[in-house]
Amino acid sequence: MKGLLIVLSGPSGVGKGTVREILMKDESLNLAYSISMTTRKPRVGEVDGRDYFFVSQEEFDKALKNKELLEHACFVNNCYGTPKNYVEKLRNEGKNVLLEIETHGAFSVMEKEKDDPLFLSIFLLPPSFEELEKRIRGRRTEEESIVQERLAKAKVELKLQDNYQHKVVDITPEQAANEIADIINKKINL
């Protein structure tokens, strides 16, 4: 049986990666993480082929030209995209594929998949904008100008939450992961 396509989206710094890591440990969900392609440089601890497929701008442009991406977006001087064949291969193997993507990419996927009964969209919210800013600054991985760009983008993205099938507030990563697991299990058992 074909697996679900699950979009997990939300503003930068909300905790998508941490929540994803918790979800991936739950074997009952039969999840496969869809690794995105990016032109961004790896952060400390990130591994090519595990966290992202880190590629050059030229490689990214070629994939785009050849229509090999399910979705793509560029922001803060970097591009991100989801390799289409990788996702379909996993779904055809019966895996429930989790896409952790930003809102522009999510909207692209939602438009293409809106009639697919095996599609699920979830928006992860911070408890407050102040908490989101604290989380972004707490990373200490980016210059102030990039932090400001991420915060400005987050304000726009938070207004898009009602376009998703489900919304989950990330008070703690464990609580958010539990709520998302419940949503996925309900969809699996329909």
C-alpha cells in the first residue's frame, strides 16, 4: 500500500527539526524523512545525505530545469528543494514520507496534492513570537542581519497557518511530536 505524504511546516526556529527527530524514533508511524536538497552551507553537526543533500547552485539549477523537484524555494540567499523521485520511491515502498519544508514549498506541494487522500499538512507554531525569536537567537549560528530576515519571514509565515489541515503549538518538542503522531495515526487508520 502506498504511504502518506506528510508536510510539516512552520517558521524558521520553531523546532521542526527537533520534533522530526522525535517522530522518526516512533517505529509505529513507519516514517521516512524526505531529505531536501539545499545550496546552504552545513551547520555544525549536519551531515550530507542525512540532514540535507548539500549541493552547489549549479547542481540545484540543473535539478530545477529538469523538473526533478516536488517543490523548491529560495530565501536568505539559499535554495531548498525536495527531490521528486526520492519521495515517490519511498511512498511506493509503503513508507509515510515526512517533508519538513518552509511555507512556500509547502504551498506548492499542497496545491499539487490537495486531492490526494494520502496527503497530510501540519503547521508547527511557536507558543509566542517572543519565544520564536529566543529560539532563533539561541542557535547562535547566524549574523544579526540573517536573524532579522528570518524573523521578518516568520511574521509573514505565521499568517498562513490556516491554510494547513492541522496546527500544532510547539510548547515542548515531546508534546508537539505526540500531537503530530496522533494526527498521523488517525490518518493511517482511516
